[in-house]
Amino acid sequence: QALLSLLLYQVIQLIEGNLIYPRVVGQSIGLPAIFTLAAASIGGNLFGLLGMIFFTPISAVIYRLVKEFVVAKENQVD
């Protein structure tokens, strides 16, 4: 029964970490879920917990700047 509990806990953590967290955080800061997951993963690999915390908002700012630049270029062409 302990093994089953451990397995269930791991499955719940996997779902929360890879599906729920990126979607909720991404929606709150305007970043697609895949970018949220990538930012947290890359930040975590490079700088540990602080990287995970700071890379998500940094990537949101970069995403927003690039998005606005692309929209401005599209409007300039039209």
C-alpha cells in the first residue's frame, strides 16, 4: 500500500508540474503554457530554484516585446 501511495503521489506531481502549473501561470502572465514550462525547465537547469522563479517572468517580458515588435512590423507593411 505504501508503494501504491508513492506511485500515486508521483503521478499527481507529474501532472501538476507539467500540465497544471504551466497553464495557470501562463494564463496569469500572458505566456503560452509551453513557454512557461520551457522557462521553468531552462531556468531550473541553469540556476536551480531561483532560475525557475525568475526565468518565467523574464521570458514573459521577452515574449511580449517580441510579440509587439512583430505586430508593429506587420502593421508597418500594411
